[in-house]
Amino acid sequence: MITLGIETSCDETAVALYDSDKGLIGESVFSQIDLHSEYGGVIPELASRDHCKKIIKIYKHALGSIDSNTIDYIAYTAGPGLLGALLIGENFAQGLAVALNKPLIPVNHLEAHLMAPFLGGEAVEFPFLTLLVSGGHSLIIDVQGLNQYKILGQSRDDAVGEAFDKVAKLIGLGYPGGPEIEKIAQQGDAKKFDFPQPMLHSSDYDFSFSGLKTAVLYAVQDLGEMNDTIQADIAASFQHAATEVLLKKITKAVEDTGRESIILAGGVAANKLLRSKISDLKTRLQINVLYPPLKHCTDNAAMIAYLGSLKVNEASKSLISHARPRWPLGVKK
């Protein structure tokens, strides 16, 4: 059984094919980073237009020599995301569905991130905790089964990936900020600046990163002049503070729930310092930890195709639009 996946929720145009017997058999991703970098963030209108320009080419590249008639199902991201961008992917999926006479599976982008670590063929064993960290989301989720999700904690303001982007801009780095901060932090002193770790000792699992971001802003203003050394020290100190908050919150969730497995997912899951800290936690608490491959931490269609393959019982030939910018986990389409 072959499931085609289409992803256009933000600034990646992606198509992939997942074979339930062979695994991932085709994949293509185009990132719009260069398009949006000069603005320091994603411009929704530009993103939608570029999806229109690229999606057919990306589809053909992902398909390669595979006969389109062998596709059994078409899964696509219906939300959450930028509405205009989502509609491009949905319209393309619906057009293919009509042309190939195949059923559609609208899927939740966040849910796909939860399943991304299993793309390599690992067996899905419920229940487990997921730390989902990206530019738009910071969540701790108790995954009890497919379609059974309980959000234990979330950011009350900025997502951690958004904080990385904003801090990078404050200290003169490029977009996206996560990789830029991680790279330059290797040359810095993480103890140079004593940035706050908001809500570290609260009784819940929620996050807050606006105060940390503001502390960096004040530090930059007090310094007045920026050089490479200071830039690296701020990056290292910020990265340390942000990842410590994530580590402490997921540690508390593991200890309180008794779960024996953690999934680390989302774009920030590619951060090497965070992975190192979670690996130390694995050893200390004797738990299982799974990460997606680095290329599948950020938005991609492989996870959409894989999730679609798990949801074939939800397939339909209905062409009703399911695109929505907000789609909480566990809420049916």
C-alpha cells in the first residue's frame, strides 16, 4: 500500500511516498528559507505564491520513476499552519485525488510530528511522552494511542523556536535563528550571562520564553556594542537557559506520569545540546528516547505520508475543505 504525503503548512513545499511494506520510497523538499531570510521571518503571501510555483516540480521529483497509478491514498496537511499555504497543498491533493480516483486523508501536522521518529521502521509502542518543540509550538504531550492525546504542558507565550529566531535577530544573526545560534554558541561561554529560566520551578508543565527573550534584549541594550565574542557568549547562555527549561519540564513529566519512553520532535529537536541533555536523562532515568532523523525534525512530507498510512480507515473521496490555521491535537477534522 502506497500513501502519498503533501506538506505545505508553512515555508517548506514537500511531497513523499510511503510504502507500508518498504518504508519511505520517494521524497522531495524545497525550503523557502532564502526567500524569507531578508525579512527575518515567514511572509504568508510569499509562502503561498512559492508553494504554487514549486509544488508540481516537487511532486514529480518525489515520484521519480514510480507510476502515479500505484498510489493508493493521498494524505495532506490540513492544519495547523498558514491558511493560504495549507490551501495550496489541499487543492493540489484534491486535484490529484480526482485525476487518479484515489481517496484523501487530511492529517494534523502536529500529530505527524509525533510519529516522525517511527519513519525508520521502529515499532510504535504506546503510551509515551512527546516533547514537541518548534517555531510555532512548545508542547509536552501524553500520547496514549493513535488519536488519543493529552496536552500536559505548553508555552504561555512564545514557542521556543520563535524565541531562538527573535534572539538571533537581536544579536545580529540570520534566519532561521535556531541553527545560527547553535553554530555560534559552540564558540561561546554559556556561563557568561546569567539569563533567567522562566517557570523552572512551577508546579505545572507549562513554559514561558518571553521573559528569557526580554532578558537578552536588555543585555544587548546595556552592552551597546556587539562583537563576535559577546555574540557567541549570548548565544551560548541563551541556548543553555532555554534547553534547561525544556529538560526540567520533560523530566518532571516523566517522573510524575511514570512513562518509560520519550519522543523528541519538531525543528528544535535537531538542536545538539538539547539532544545531549535528553540523552543524559535517558541514562539517568533508564527510559527509552527516540528522535526523528535530523532531516525529518523540520517540516516534511514523509511524516505526513507515514501518518496517512496509519489512518487509511479515515480516507474519503469527499472534496470538502478541511484546511484550518488552528487545529488542536485530539480534535477531529
